[in-house]
Amino acid sequence: MTTEKFHWTAPSGAEIVLPHMNKIKGGLLRKYRKLDPVDFMFSVLEEIADDETLAQGDDLENDDMNAMFEAWQKAGAELGKSSGSSS
């Protein structure tokens, strides 16, 4: 069952809630498309997250931030698959 938001819980217990990647508008993605992957992810995060979520992200260790970004990308990719597509 999919949800409208991506939820990720850090080892510290902080819960990060963001829109799924496939729910982010194309114009925002286009705006940052030429950035390297790290700058791209942080730029998108800064545009869509509220101050509380950004503060929680600022408290994450680097490995945890990388794990959150990876999970966020994978969750969006999985949601984008059509149930009617053929293999």
C-alpha cells in the first residue's frame, strides 16, 4: 500500500517526512537538473521541506543522510511503476 508521503526513520529516531520523488513537479527538477547529484538532492530538499524537516536533516550523520536520500529515490521509483506495464 502506498502513501502520499515518503516516511523515513533515522537510527536516532527522527522521522523525516517528504513528498515522494514522483510527486515533485517537473519544473523544480528541471531547475536543478545540471547540478551534481549531491547538490541536486540538497537543492530539491531545501525547496520542498519545511524548517522542522530541514533541522532534522541537519542533525543526521552523513551515512544516515545518504541512506535517507537513497531510500527516498527508490521509493519514488517504485511508486512510478505502472501496474499495467508489461515486463
